[in-house]
Amino acid sequence: MSEWLKSYRENHADFDHPSGIDALGSNPFVAFSTWFDEAATAHEKEANAFVLSTLGPDARISSRILYLKELQDQAFIFYTNYLSHKGQDISRQEKVAMLFFWPGLMRQIRIEGRVQAIDAAISDAYFASRPRESQIGAWASEQSTILPTRSLLIERFEHFDQRFPNEVPRPPHWGGYALHPEYFEFWQGQPSRLHDRKSFSLKDGIWETNLLHP
């Protein structure tokens, strides 16, 4: 396997999409929306999926895939179990990083910033819009804790399904977070590893932009 990996590479020589890096402008939120819309139009699979990285108490970094649900008031909104591994990390250290990658367009966006829980009313409204099975699942899963057997999870699902025969309330341990960015980096793959990179750094309320070496 290792020998195969050494020779496995993508030179982007056949890449036929325009870079778009020069057209990003000075507002990173507009730039993100533009690239996100282009990813959705290009039918990138699950274009709203991103990697969230958090820092644990032992300085160990953890990463996982989540889904962006809204870009509101210059904040990136996602939802999860507050008692999960990621939720506990966030409760101790609000600085996190998210990464979007769209391989069909050979683009990625890195975002770093601070996270805080959103207003309960917003979480309530989103939870109410979820499919019933997902709502019940939020009650049934003690996310990130040890599960002795899968049958226990099914039993818990059936228990809460019977407990809430009609409307399912939002669990108090489940809700949304808002990531407030302090840094963006846009990456566009190019041939010969001469990739395009552009950063946006928030300094004294102003976004400073720079091109970066690949």
C-alpha cells in the first residue's frame, strides 16, 4: 500500500474550471457564499459538509464531519449534542477550525474562529423542522459515550418514540452553535502544485487580504 501511495497524485493538469481567486473581492463572507453556490451548482456531493476541529483538555485535536445549516449575521451555524466530545471540547475552548473541500472544483476553504451556543429559540425552530426520526434519535443517542450493544440504542429509540407520540420537544442537551470567523483561507488547485491561495485575517474590525505561496 505504501508504495502505491507514493505514486498516487493529482497534478490538476486537466482542470478546466477558472480559478476565481482574483474575483473573491474583499469580503470573505461574500466570497464564501459565491464559492458555496458554485459548489452546489456543480452538484458537489453534500456541499455543506465540513470538517470541524476542536481542542481537548489534553491539547489533543479532534476532527469530524458536520453539516453547515445556515450562514447568519456573519456566523456559520451548525447543530450537535452539547454533551458530545465536540460539545465538551467547545465548552472548554471556544476556538475551533472548519474546513470545506469540494474536489470536483478543486477548492477548499479554511475558517478559524470562536464558537458560542446560539439562542434557544433558534435551536427550537430548527429542531422542529427536522424529520421525526432525527428528532427521536437526538433523544436516544448519548453521543460519544460508550454503547454496550447496538440493541440498547434501538431500545432507547423505541422508548422515546413512544414517550413522544406527537410533537417531539428539543432535548436540553442538543442545539446550535455559531462560529464567528477571524480567519479565512481560500485554496484553488492548479497544475504543478502552483495552487492559488488567498487569506482574510480580521484585524481591528477590518479584513486584511493576502495572496499566499502554495
